[in-house]
Amino acid sequence: MKVSILQFPGTNCEYDAEYAFQKLGADTEIIWHKSETIPQDTNLLVVAGGFSYGDYLRSGAIAKFSPVMQAVTTYANNGGNVLGICNGFQVLTEAGLLPGALKRNEGLHFISKHHHLKVQNSDNIFLKELSDGDVVNIPIAHHDGNYYIDDAGLQELEANEQILLKYTDASGNIQNPNGSVASIAGVCNKNKNVFGLMPHPERAMEVVLGSNDGINMLQGFFES
Amino acid sequence: MIKAIVNVYLKAGVLDSQGKAVHHALDSLGFNSVEDVRVGKQIVLQLNETDREKAMSDAKKMCEELLANTVIEDYNIELV
């Protein structure tokens, strides 16, 4: 299993992602954004979190024009698995690989804390180790995590089972920290090979750090 | 040289949290006549161009491709 992790100027979660996937037994490689290709043997491409290009203009808006993004789009269009975490999710929506957009949090504050998430659709490679209705405890750390999609888009997401995770309390009741439409924390594309979420499963790999629920989330990518 | 002033703001119907916060602040200052506040951003482009039509179509392309995210934002362009 080979995981390639993108690094833009301002990315700061690439080493957390590397730690998480190495813990699960993957070979990892960090790919600088100037690269025009991604490694041939990549099984999963991770767009890691952080503040690519200082979030200038809009989060993820400048990163989508980095040389590597052409290769990412080709990889995704050919069915390759892509996971965008936090700023990576923002980059993927800006690049048009995922529907919707991320706005400033409703309360205007940067939110950094553990939050419960309920699995909405586990019938995909990402969440297949979990079941619909499962609740996981995963850190969130974002300023622009307020997911927006219009009504027609939301209906399409629901019909195609593209909503992956919603923000909830520990019992699975909706609890919306940032104003996201339908409390959405993560979505995937129609083909279910491009995934994006604001929470950080790669930071939930050790009980001593508050939660290891990220293990079950990221393990899905490892073919059994 | 043509100067293009681009205003980008959240679409009507998309909740503008910053606008709401500013509205609230104005209200507490006693400016009670304010009906609504929208916060946007202004991008000023100096274009090395003399043809106004071309300048407008270039600026429009820039908005569509980068300056605005048309999923959530509208824009307008003024040439001066």
C-alpha cells in the first residue's frame, strides 16, 4: 500500500498523515506541489491539511493552480482514490473534484476541539470498516469549515449517498459546530473515489492523545 | 491602462456570518436604520489594455476562474 501525500507551501499536516498511514503499515511519500506527476504506484493520494498559500483569497483557491493538481485531477478521473483532509477538502472543492464549498464558520471563530461525527454512508472504500450510524470522536481544527451546497446539490448528495459524516453529539444527535448545511462534515464524489472531510482522522491515532477512532476510519483504504 | 474594480460577495441566500456580526455591532452602536449588511472583498486590477470590451471579458474570465468561487459568491466588475 503506497500513500502519496501532497505538500503545498503552508501545508502543516503532512507529517501527521505520514505518521498515521505508516502506523497502519503503508509506505508513504510526501509530494511537493511543484511536481507534475505523482508516483505510479500510488494507491491513495492524500491532500493534507494546513493553510496552503496562507489561505489567500479563499482557502484552497490558489493551491488548485499548483502544477501537481493537474496530475491529481487525472488520477482522480481515472478512478484513483483521493482523500482531502481539512484544507485538503477545501482544495478539492475549489478544484471542482468535490461538490460544494467551505465558508467561514458561522460563529466566525477558529474551532479546535474533539467533535463527534456520525457515519452516514459506509458503503464506500473510505468508511467500509465502520457501519452507518457509528459515532466516532475526531479532532476538528478549522476557521473555514462551514460546508455550503444549494438545495438541489444537497438532494443530489443525499440521493447518491455522498454524505459521509455529520457533526453530532456522543449519542449521534445532530450538533452543528460551524453552520454547515445539514451538519455535513464530509462528502465524496459521485464515483466514490474522491473523499473530503474537515475533521482530522490522522490526528486520532493514539488513545493517549484523546482518541484512536481515526484508525478505523483510515483503515478502509487498506484492501483486506 | 484600464483599472478594473472587482467586488466579490456571498450570493443572496448564502448566509453572510461576517455581515451579520457587523450588522449586530452597528445595531449596538445605535445605528438602528441598518436593514442588512453584506461583507465582501474588493480586488483592484490594473490592466495593460486599451480595449474596454477586452478588459471586461478578461476580468470576467478571471472572476470565473479564480477571483470568485461561483458556488457561493457573486461578483461585479467596474471599469474606470
